[in-house]
Amino acid sequence: MPTITINNKQVECAPGATVLQAARSLDIEVPTLCYWEGVRPMNSCMLCVVRNTKTGQLIPSCSSLVQDGMTIETDTGDVCTARKDVLELIISEHIGDCEAPCTHTCPASMNIPTMMRQIYDNDFDGAAFTVTNGLVFPGTLGYVCPAPCESPCRRRSYDTTMEIKFLHRNVSEKARKDNPELLECPEDSGRHVAIVGGGMAGMAAAWVLRKRGHAVTIFEAEKLAGGKVRKLSEEELPKHVLDEEIANIAKMGVQFRYETKVNGEFEELKTQFDAVILACNGVGKVGGNVFEAKEHKLNVRAVGNGKTAAVWVDKYLKSIEGPAEPHLFECKIGKMEWDELEALRIKNENKESMFVVPIEGETHRGSLRQEAGRCLHCDCRKRVSCGLRKWASDYGAEKKKYLTTEVRDFRIIGSGNVLFEPGKCIRCGLCVAIAEKHGEDIGLAFVGRGFDLEIRVPFDHSFDEALKKSAEECVAACPTAAIAFRHGEDMEACHTTTWIEL
């Protein structure tokens, strides 16, 4: 059997094995977009290139067969540069938003499109998880938040913006009163964190830390937690809403030490606790095991600050290096014209919600569904698993490195549970091969040449007819969201007690 060396590690390979398979047997990561186990090598993306040191050539590892004595390097400078170039060429033609404009603008990064889908599907348990994991205080913020997320809503350019704040305020009733599963926490980590300040930032940090298994004690100088929102009038914020949300944090096991002032030294806290978060301004210095969660005049920003500080602390307690929020590549469409929005609305808007429905003051779930049904779902249906986004993030690819004559293809094809968006397709060919493997009667095919090459359903058949047997595997294999389930991929994740949206 042939023996090759990859990154100074020797491995014996089966005859007919590829360099990619050999690398993976050594747990060496080689990026791919057009590779799928059980399908012939496509050789279309060229992201998997590695260096053959004996010839000096860059070769596609997914299709190159191992040869005895071969020496391969997978992470040299020229290899990484070539991969970055490949990614930048691909994304220069990629049309789509990685995140919806509303999610981008929310200081707490709540996954708003997922909430919309859940409400429309009558999944109010799921919506309760989404809004609480995103905002921690969805009811309170439903009254006091200025809703910066509503300004960039594309629906606003078409008729009127989505009533996002109204929706999460009403969904929060479910989260506050009859959703004990939402308060479940993982097994105790054995670590204890002190938080100085029981305002929005401090309590948001406490929520995230409990969801990651750490014990939390909040030290608050006042008689009750809540910070400045506690001082609002009953008309501005019904106090029972705030009290119920704070009570839920206490039910999670967070300890509150009221009327306890902490001085600027707080040496005792630093030694008694594994970490300390300063969630009130001007208390002490940050460093070592002391972190900061800044309060902010914008309450939703304070929540976002608290969540980020909690992730920093969690990484510190687990000795994990790296930023709290890793850099993620972002593809953005930007402004859309009215006719483009009209096409998007026709495909994404639920037919029961064709026209603007006045809902102010209405709390009936039917009206909530009507409003949620107006959402254009600007987010990516594979925002978590998109291979293109992952590798573009890892290699620092730039969206506008290669400027092309932009063809804005916003088509969404398909009427069933699986949709096809040609503007997101990188023409890897996996779906064509998978449909062929499953013996589809219609299947998919390449049409055109060069820049005009695209994936189409042959003979004017519908997309639903094309993938009767292979749709699920095509969704799993597609490296972008070009072929994806209508409802996306993160609905199930919203029902897990440890899932936190940052």
C-alpha cells in the first residue's frame, strides 16, 4: 500500500485513496466546497488545493490519487493565498444576506426572522426560546426598546415596517408564565461568578452564564434589581413584566444579594469567586479575572454588552483563547429596488398576510400570525452551516476584491419544502451528481458555458419534480443556501436549553 507524508506526518493509504482522504485520516483539515462523500470528485471549486513538494504544483486534493513517496503540504503561504483567491472569486458573484438587516441592527443580535417563522407556524414555545435567548428581557424591552431593528426592515421600503417589538413583547408572555423548559440549565460547571450590578447588563450576563452551567451571584446596591428601568412609570413599563422576568432569572439559580455595596477594591470578591463582572459604571479596574459589562442608555445595548461579557468569562473559565465574538464573513445585498422587493414578497410572504394588517393593541394570536407572515425572510437559510461563509471567515476573504458586472438574481424557485436560489449557487455540481445517484427521472443539469453557466431543471419541469428522491441529500450537500429547506436550519436549535444567540 502507498505511503505518503502530509505536513511531516506519514500515513499508509489504501490503493485508490485520494490525498484529501489521506489528510482527513490524519485529522488534517483541508477546506472543500464541492466534495461530498459517495459522489465522484467534482473538481469545480479548487478550494482543496495542496502543494506537492516534489513537483511544486498545487493540486486538487479531492481528486488527486495518492502515490507512494508523495510529500504534501496543506497550509503553506501559497496554498492559503490560492484558497483565499478562490473564495474571493466565488463570493464576487454570490448574491444574498448572511444575516437579515434587522438582526444586524439589533444590539442584542436576536434572530428575528426565526421568531417570525415560529410565530407564523404557531410554534410559540419555539418563539419564546428565540426571543428570550436573544433579548433575555423580551417583555421589558417590548415596552422600552426604541426598536432600532425596525428601521432597516426591507418591508419598510415596500409598504410598512414589520412590528418586531410588538411581536416579541406578546411572545414574551409565553416565556414569562408557562415555559419552565426555558429556565433549564446544564450540569453545574463548579465555577462561580460574581456580578456587581443588577441592571440589564448584569442580569443578561447572569442569564448566559447560567445557560453555560456556571453559578452566579449578583450584588445589587438597591433594594430591587432592574437598574434605571425600575424608575420608569407604570405607564412606560408595567412593573409586573420586569418583576416576572427577574423572577425567572432567580428560578434559574441566580442568587441576588440586595442592598450590598461593593467598593472599588473588591479584593474579597476576586478571591472568593472564579470571575467577576462589573456591570455598573466606575466600580473598579478590569483585568485578570475581572471583566466589564457596560450599562448603556439604550437598554437593548446593555443586554448585548452583558451577553458579550458573559461569553468572555465563559471562555476564561474554560481556558479557551480567542475573541468572544469570532469574525464572521458577511455578505450583504444592500438596498433593493421596489420590483426586487415585490418579487421577494411574492415568494416569501405567506398568502394569508398579503396586505398590511393594523394590529396595535391586538394580542390575539391570529393577528400575530398575520403580522409575522408579512416577513420577507431576508436571512440566509443556512446561516449556521454555510461552507462558503465558514471558509471565507477563516481565510479573511473580501467580498469586493473582484468587482464584476453584478447580476442581481433574487429568484427563489420551488413551491414545496425545498427551495432553490440561483443567486447563491456556486455551480459546484453536487446537486446534479446526487440527483443522478438517486436515479431521479428529471434531476438537474448544467446549462450554458463560462459566466453564463447555471444549474437548471431540464425540459421546463418544476424544481419540485426534479428532486423527488434526492432533495434532502441535496440540501445537506449544498455548500451554500442555494438549495435549502424553506424554514432554514436553526428552528430545532432554538429548542435546546444551551443554545444562545450572540
